[in-house]
Amino acid sequence: LARGPLPRESLRRAMAPVDNAEDDAEDAENVPPEPIGWSYGHLPVNSTAAFDISDVAEAKLKDGDLRGAVEGFSRAIQEEPRWPVIWLGRARAHFRAGNMEATDADCTEALRMNRGVVQAWAIRAQARFARGDLAGAEADISEALKRDGEVQEAWALRGHVRLKQLEYEGTIADCTEAIRLNPTDAKSYMHRGVAHLQLEGFFDASADCSKALTADPTLLDAWITRATAQLQMGFPMNVLSDCGKALSLDPDNAMALALQGSAKFRQGEVEAASSDCTRALSIDPTLAPAVAILGSKKLRERDFDGAIEECGRAIQLMQGGVEGVLESLDGRSNLELVRLAAVWADRGQAKLGQLDYKAALVDYTEALRLHQHCAEYWSYSGLVKFRLGDWDGPIYDCSEAIKLDPRCSAAWATRGKARLKRGELGEACEDSRKAVELDQLFAGAWDTLAAATLDLDLPAEAAIAASNAIQLDPYSPDAWATRGGAKLDMFDLEGAEADCSEAIRLDKGCTAAWFNRAGARFDTGKVEEAIKDCSKAIKQRPSNALFWVRRGRAKMVAGDLEGAKADLNEALGLDGGLAEAWRTRGEIKRLSGDAGGAIFDCNRALSIKPDYADALSTRGQAKSKMNDHQAALEDCKEALKLKPPSMDMQKSDWTHLLSYTTVNAAEAEKGLEIALQGVKGNPEESVQKLRKAVDRAETGGVAPDKITAAKDKLSTWEQVASASARLKSSDATARKEACKLLGPLGDAMAVPGLDKLLQGEKDRFVRHRAMEALGMIGSAVALPVLEKALKKSEKLEDKAGVGIAQCAKHEINGNKKAIEKLMAGKPGSWVKNACSEALARLKAKEPPTEGVE
């Protein structure tokens, strides 16, 4: 705006009053009284000399003789000081000479005479912008645009001013107008791109910089801005390309080197990234992004002290000016805040690595203050609060993370842990399952899922989850302890003891391992060792009532009744609502000869848990001691209903129950028939109920052939239950092998599990095996399942799956011809093999014909 001369024919227009009521009012106040014989629109008397001198000065300005131009315009002003255009000419000469203060003064004088001179507003705006007076520059250029809204350079200048003032949306609006008036204005594209970048519009920023570079490939800042946008979008190769172009223009550009280092760091080239950032800092020691990358490098190397130091230095360099940004954006995020938040988060992670949880929480809180829309920061904040023993805070923080990013597996896992601590077992399971669904290699999520399912009395699922956790992280004591607890519940006592011993080897402070190993040793008769393990658990966590109960039971078996009673008193002092503690103390009192005390304690246990078979049994035996045989018989009968005798019962319980109870054979047989119907969709529960029914049938004298048949079915169901549990494995090979096991078993109990697998299974090979297994089972209940699987295969365009599903349906219906017709269509090897095997099985089921007349 300050370079172009004002043509002689434009002088009258420059002097003419503007048709603007407001300006007319202002001009009336500011312009001195007119001299006689001169008014706006008419030349002063001595204008010729002034114009001649001005023309010479204009020529000198055009030739670059700035000093001569200034002197010339000054002489013209001496001849005629009342012409704004001459003051404007000298202002242009001062501007080109770099004298911004003089430029400002001359433009001010011109505007004092006539506020309608648009060019004076524009040139003064440029001078004020150059002096750093952004507010004054914006006010002046706005005045110019108010008088003439079609001056492209004015829109471009105000866009640049607003960019410097961090008014990013205003920048975008002004640059858009400048581009409308001049679609090839490279700098307006670049300035708009920078504004988009700061507002995290990375795609728009990249697009604008591309247009700027098309217009002017030498625009260094456009290469750097586009590289920054590409880095934020996650395209490090594009960043390296743009930084290479920037460095070809300026080999010592520190920002380009820092961006190049950031891209290399993203690609895992840590040493190369460090080299680039170190070189950038040798050029500009205050370049915070380069310092931040060095901090990230040290964090990756687990040099936590070094990471904290570098991140602290980066924060100091970046902190200045950001507070103003935070206020001006009124809570909205921008790139500077995002960058600063990332450095706070890195320092928080380093402090987390040092186990300094309180300091880490301070840093993550600051990161969230700067950038509230980052799921990762909420997730880490929740993790730190969890480590500090706060269960409510992690649930809130991780819920916020999940709202922002439902695929944040760490947030699901941490929220699951917190819910587990709060006793919300179902919710903990759901969160942990979601975490492993999103990231099957997340050992911590499997660990939490194992603990939650164990507490929900689902030992088989807990064992699978714990095994997955151990496979991913064999050094996790919690996973070994949980699997030990699951094996204990499934009566794999040797396996339970081994797993818990491994957990203790890894971490002697793993309380759950001591407790679970005590249970395994107690059940295998290692009573003294069990007492020692319980004592270790109690020393680490004396407030847990269950630990005192288990040691009390062990002391009772060892014959230390007083020690046992003292432990149970301690347990009940900690938790008076623990039915097991009341029942165990009742048993101790019964063995000590205090039958009345035993009945009292068992009554308390039954008031808490009315269907507590062991409490009924103990109370019945105590009543027998007091010769109340009828009441004893009623208690023992009720205990028998709730918990039929089994081999894991103590001998005293067996003998007492059998001395008062006669199992009715007809009732036992009827119970066996009911148990043989199974529990639909639940092989594990079916196994438990049938096992109890078989035990009762043996006691009640049911016919041996019926018991044998029931045992055969029990054996099959146990295999079905084991294989069905593997259908839930995260390993596709394990699920496929489970399908191969279920087919030959030929039991419809497997159908619901296979149905559930087919509904969610994504691996085609597993789906094929599941459909083949349904055909081999041969039950009509599998037909609807196969029909759904067939439709899903059609939707997935899985031709082999469609053919296998059809073959399985024909096998169930015994339709050999349909299978042969399917084979005649020359299907692929998968379908062909399935059809061949199905025909072989159908043939094997046919009655023999040779030798029959």
C-alpha cells in the first residue's frame, strides 16, 4: 500500500470530501478554517510550485532515492502545508526508509486534514503494525475498509494483524475476503492456513498452504505450516517431505529441523530425531518443540529424571504468552495449548514412572486444564488417582475419556479396576471385557477381568482371563494369584498352589497369593503351612476378616481350638455380617463342647444367609449333642437338600448326615432325570447339578445302569463345558480347536455356545469350524442357528461359509442326495471336504446290509 505513487489525476479525488455523514461531522471539528479563496475540491493559490516539487520527490521515490524523496516532499510541504496528499507522499517515503514513527506522524497530519483519505489510513496501519502497535493497526485498517471495502491489500493486512493478535476466526474471515479479491494471494492463503492450524483445523490448514505454495513455492513459512498440520494429522512422511523443501530454502531453519525431528520420532527413528532437535537448539536455544522432543526421547528410554528436566525446560519456554491465549479463546483449544498440554502430560508420565503419583496428578490436571478434549489425559489422570487409592475419581475421569474416545482401551481397563475396588463386579467385568475387545494384548485388562469374574464365582472364565494376562505379562503377580484362586475354586489344588507360589516369588507383597495358597494347602492337608501363609496375609492386610476366618479354620483342624476361636473373634470384630465367620466359630464351639454357643452362632449365620447348608449341618449336630434329635434331623435334612453329600465333605459331616437321613430312591431317581435335562445354554451349571444328582443317586440306591448312563452323560458334559469355555478365548486358533472338539461329542448342550460364537465371530475359519460342528452334533435345535449363520455368510459374501452351512443342515436332516448335489456343483476345497466328511458320517450311521437276509 505504501509503494505505489498517487497519480496526478487522483489528487482532486484524494482531496474531495467523502460522502459519509459521520466523517463529515468529524471533519467539521478537526479541519482548520478554510483560507480565503480555497475550499475542498479547489487547488490552493500556490499549488503549482508545491506540485512541481512533489513530482520531483515522487520521481526520486520511484528511483529509490528515499532521502531525496523525503527532502523533496518536505520542501513541497513548506510551500503548501495544507495538502494532505503531499503529507501522504512523504509518509510513503518515510515508510520505505523504515522510519515508522515519521510515517505515523505524516499520515496522522494528512488524516487531520481529511479523514476520507483511505490510503493514509492504510499506510499508517502498516507503520503501526511494523512498530508492534497491533491494536492501532487494526483500528486504522478497519477505517480504511469502512471507506472502501474492495481494497484487497487492506483485507490481507488486517488478516495478518489479527493473526498476530491471536484472533484466528477474524483472520480466517479477512483472508477469505482478500482471497476473493485476489485468488493468487499466496500470503493470505498462508495466513489463513496458520489460523486454521491454531484452531486445530489441520486439513484446512494443509489445503490453504498447498494453494499458497502453488502461487509461491518459495514461501518458507507455508512449507513449515503445512508440515506442522501434516504432523498433527499423523502423516510423518509428508512432514519429512515438506521440511526437506523448507530446509532447501533455509538450511538453518530451526523450526523446520524441529518438525523433521518430530516426524522421525513418530517413525521410531529416535536417535535421528534427537540429532535434528539438538541441531535446531544450537540455532535457537529457545525452541520449545525441540526441547519437548528431547524430553519424549528420555521418557521412552525410561530416563525419568532427564525427561522431567527437559519437559520442565520446554514448559518454561512455552508458558509465556499461553495464559493470554487461554483467556482469549475462552476455553476453546488451539495448537499452542495442545502442544503445551502434551509436554505437561509427558512430564506427568515421567513422574508416574517414578511412582510419584501426587506430582503426576498435578501435571495431568494442568494438561487437562489446557486441553480438555484429550481422552488420553483423562485416562492417565484416572490411573494416577487409582494408584492414590481414590476409586470415585478414576470412574469419573475414565468416563470422560470414553465419551471423547470410546476406543480408549486404557480408560475402560482403569474404570474396570476402580469398579472392582468398589465391589461393582458386574460393571467391572463389562468394562474389562470392553478393554480386551479393543486391545487383546492389554495384559492389565485381562488381569482385571480375571479378578472380577473370580469374585463373581466364574472360576473357569477367570482362569482363562488370568492365563491370557500371564501369557502377555508373565511377571504379573496379580495374574498368577488370580489364576491360583480360580484353580482353587475348581479344586485343582496342586495347580492353585503352584500358581500362588509363582506370584509370591515375583512379589512377596502379593497378599492374594498368600491367601489363596493357604486355601490350597489347607484343602490338601498341609494345615501348618496353611496357617503360616494365612499369617503372612494377615500381616500385610490385618483388616481383612476372611484372612482371620481361614487361619481360624486351619487352627481348628490342627486342634488349636483356643487359637481358632481368637481368630474368629477378630474376624467378627472386623465384619459382623460375615456368615462364614459365625458358622466357623459355631463349629469351634461345638467341638469345644459348647453346644448352646454353637447353636447361637449358627443362628446368626443363618439370619445372614438362610440357605447356608454348613451352618444348618453344624447346628443340627449341636442340637443332637443337646438330645434335641427331631430338630437335629430337620436341620440335617434341610442341609442335605441344599448341599447333597459329596466326596469333598468332611467325614464327620458324612457320618452325621447319614445317621439321621435316608435318601429316598424314587426321589433320587427323579432328581437324576431332571438333572439330565440340563440347564439350557450353561454347560458348567449342568455339570454341577448332574454331578450332585449322581452322588445322591448312588447314596439312594438308584439302579446301577441308570447311574452309569448318567455318568457317561456327565463325562460328555464336562468335555462340552471345557471346550465351550475355550470358545471365549481371544486366540482364534483356540476357538477353532474348541469347535473341532465339540462336533464329535455330538451333544446338543454345545449348540447355544456355538450359536453365541457365530453371532460375533469375525474369523471365517472359526465360523466354518463352528458350522461343521453343528452338523456333526446332528440336533434339530441347531437348524435355526445354521439358518442364521447361512444368512450372515451370504451378507459377508462368504461362499464357503454358505456351502458349509447348507451341508451341515442337510447332514442334520439326513439328506445325502442334497449333499451329493452340493458336491456336484464343484465347490471349493472347504465345502468339498465338509461334504465328504458329512457323507462319511451319514454312511457310518446306516444299518449294516451285508449278511442280512
